[in-house]
Amino acid sequence: RSILAGGLLVHHTSLAEGSTGQLFLYYGGGLHLGLTQEDFFFSGPPDPPNPIISVERRTYFVMGADGIGGVEYRFLGAPVAISWDIKPFVEQVGFRNIRFRFWDTSLTLRYTFR
């Protein structure tokens, strides 16, 4: 469970324009911060195997940097765009843990203001 706030600065470059729409390449980066909760499970001695005897939930402050890159197709006849992007990030979780994920992807359908 997490709650994060972030912002991205994104640059769009036109790749092609046809009779039904426009194709764009976009890329950029930004920052995020927030809170995350993680559960830690503790069990008894390993010999013999024992069930979980306690669960501890910890809350951590999270801050990190994001990159983004993708392609977007904007339909000319409707205020709709479809896009696919990859958003790698690195983040500091608490004081000890650093996480990195490269393949954070999405497929998006969105309303566009013109």
C-alpha cells in the first residue's frame, strides 16, 4: 500500500501525420515522493518448520526519480489519444532500501484538450 505524488516534464516530437491522426514520440523525467507500507512476517525456529507467529506493518517515506518514454497516437476526428510508455524509476525507501525498476509500463487511453 502506497500513496505517492509526482510530476513529470515531458517533451513531444511529431513522427508522422496522416489523414486520421498524428503519431508522437515523447520522453522526459521527473520526481516522486510519498509513503509506503510493507508487511514483515516472522516465524518460529526453522527446525521443525513453524507457522508465522507475528506480522509487523512498517511505514516508510519514499522519494525517487522517474524517466519516461513512449509513443502516442492522437486521433484527428475525436479528442482521444492512445499511448504506450515505459517509465523506469529509482527510489529510496526509508533509510536503507533502494529500489530500481526498468520495465514499469502502461497502455493509456486519454481525453485530450485542443
